[in-house]
Amino acid sequence: VQLVESGGGVVQPGRSQRLSCAASGFTFGSYAMHWVRQAPGKGLEWVAVISYDGNNNYIGESVKGRFAISRDNSKNTLYLQMNSLRYEDTAVYYCARDQGGSAADYFWYFDVWGRGTRVTVSS
Amino acid sequence: QSALTQPASVSGSPGQSITISCTGTSSDIGGYNYVSWFQQHPGKAPRLMIYDVGNRPSGVSHRFSGSKSGNTASLTISGLQAEDEADYYCSSYTSYIRSTLVVFGGGTKLTVL
């Protein structure tokens, strides 16, 4: 069971970046997925969640209107589209699995985490 | 400022027990049993230690236990070991911050003396 994030890097304020999270070792399309971020030296912050089938999603207040979460179950991949990036979006971004699936949309805990990808917003 | 309140640091000697508290409101910890605890070593991804207040995932030591009373959740680690030294975060589902559905505590640094 593994999650591998990619797509991080240095990006200028106001620009866009798309993160990916490749899943392996489990039936990706049966689980809800989250993005969680951690600014340098700071705690964890929940960013977004998407249902197992991609039909529902929720975005955190601090990034709502700028970030979008999506998934491609045929490619076992989760995405985070980040637009209008701000300095305060600088963080390590983790994808994490939720046990939610067809029986119950979300269980609200994260049992598998990726290693994270670092996004630095800098001019 | 984090939505859930944790002590910044706790410490204990090997073999002792420690408890980390996590205080929220009736709209998160007090209203739902969706409380989780995570362990994070420096430079590593978080690891789930407790879910749904007091359940341990497979592979997590029985030395870790969780509980809740009112708006406060607690993580207890018994028989402290050097490898337990890490940052610990609590989380909970929440229904009061508009579109934000999960909140975390600010983290507690555990030092094993």
C-alpha cells in the first residue's frame, strides 16, 4: 500500500500548480482521499477531500475558490489543482487515504499517507 | 491558531506513562466520535495511531490508547520508549467552520527524558 505525491516545486505568487498522488497496492477507486498540508515548522492543516467515485468533494475554507481536488480512478491518481497561489500556501502537501467508500462516504481519519511534496511560493 | 488545543510539549522518562490532551468544542470533539491521533517523527509523514476516539489500527502498539470526555480527547502512552519521542497531533471532524470539515490540534512535542 503506497501513496506517492509529485508536482511540487518553486512557484511564483499568483501562478498555478497541479499536484498528483499516485496510489498502488490497494483498490484506489474504493476509497475517499484527502489532501493535508504542513507549513514549515507548523502543524497539520486539512485541505480537501473527495469521495471514492469523485462525485463529491469539499475544500477547506482557507483555499476555497482557489484549489480544486479531483481524481482519475482509471489511473489510480489523485490531483490537487492550486490556482492564485499565495506565500502562505508554502507547505509540504500530503495525500492521505480515508476508509470511506460505497458503504459510507467518509470515515474522517487518514490511515495511509504519502511522503509529501514540497510547494514553495516565492517571487 | 489551531482549532483544537494541545499542550506544546510533554515529557516523561522511559517506562512512565504520559497523557496528551486535545480540547475542542461541542461542534467537533464533543459532537462526534471522529477523533484521531497521529505521530510524526522529524522529516517524516504522519502516522495514524488512534482513530474514532479509541481504536488502534493494526500494527500500532497496545501502549497507545485514546479516550474522550466531553469536548476533550486524550492520548495516553504507557511504558514510554525512546522511539515514542515525536510530535503528536489530534484531529476531529467539525461542523462549524463553513467548508472546513477536519480540524487539527497545534501538535505536542513529546520528549523522552
